[in-house]
Amino acid sequence: MLVWRRPARYLVVGAACAITHNLLMIAGDGAGLHYFPLTLLSFMLVTPLAFCLHLRFTFAETASVSRFFRFALGVAAAYPVALLSMFVLVSLLHLPMVLAAPIATVMMFCWNYVSASLAILGQFRPR
């Protein structure tokens, strides 16, 4: 049963961060803001939150500047894909943000798990 502990914890933290991101995107859209600055704002707010939660809860590791920069780099590497998905979902398909933000979030989930593992542990270990 230990093999599922880390993915389960990742899911809990990921869900908390996804909810935070989606609430920010939907509220910002409701306030008339464009998804481009909202995505950037979410990156700046949710990335440190996600790092701290994953560091302590998901991976039980100690903090370091290098780990944070690797983590932020992994999130930043996914940023163009997240932005492109928002462009396709909102600008091309004309989906409302209340649908587009969760769809884009689900699309990014696996990438973020692998990149968080690599950033914090230095390797991908799915146990």
C-alpha cells in the first residue's frame, strides 16, 4: 500500500492548488480580466504555495533554494502549454472560463506530478 501514498498526497495538494488556480481564473474572468494576466498571476501565487505543500506533505523533504527554482522551472516550462490550452479553449472554442479553467487544469496534472517529483527529489520515483 506504500506505493500509493505519494500519488495520493500529490492528489490532495494538487487538488488544493487546482481549486485555488481555478477560483482565481474564474473570479478574474468575472471581473473582466483576460486569461493571459490571470494565468501569470496564478503562476506567481500558486507556485510558492504548491512548492511548500508538496515539499512538506507530498515528499517530506527539506526546503532549499535550488529545489524551489527547479520546481518553479518545471511549472514555468508548462506555462506555455497552459496558456496555449486557454487560448484554444477560450479564444478559439469560446468556452466559458468556468469550463475552460478546469479542463486546462486536468490537462496539466500529469506533467506537474512528474516535474514536481524531478524538482524536489531530483528524480522521478512514483512510489
